[in-house]
Amino acid sequence: MARGNQRDRDRERAQARTSGKGKTKDDGLTPEQRRERDAKALQEKTAKKAAQAAAASGGGGGGKGNN
């Protein structure tokens, strides 16, 4: 049984996998700029989640009451 060019194809695939990950890391920002961007995104996410929670809990008051 001959392996043919399987090793070469596997090497090419492995190289393609490792080179694809490097592209997402380099966004051209300094660490401080990245930190500010991430903090802003986190604040927006928490504000959106809080708004959804407020809308869900303050909806109709149709639950059981404690008398």
C-alpha cells in the first residue's frame, strides 16, 4: 500500500489551519485600544441584557401574590 501524496496534503492542510488563526489576532490596535473596545462592547452587552430582564420581569404582574 502506497501512501502517495497523502503526507504532502496533510502538511498543506496543517499549514492552512495554523495560518488562518493568525489573521484574527492582528487587528491593528494597540492593547489599550483593544481594551477600550472590549470594555465598550461588554457595557453594551450588559445594558442590553438588563433591558431584556427588566422587560421580562416588569411585564404584566400576572403572577401569584403574597397576601
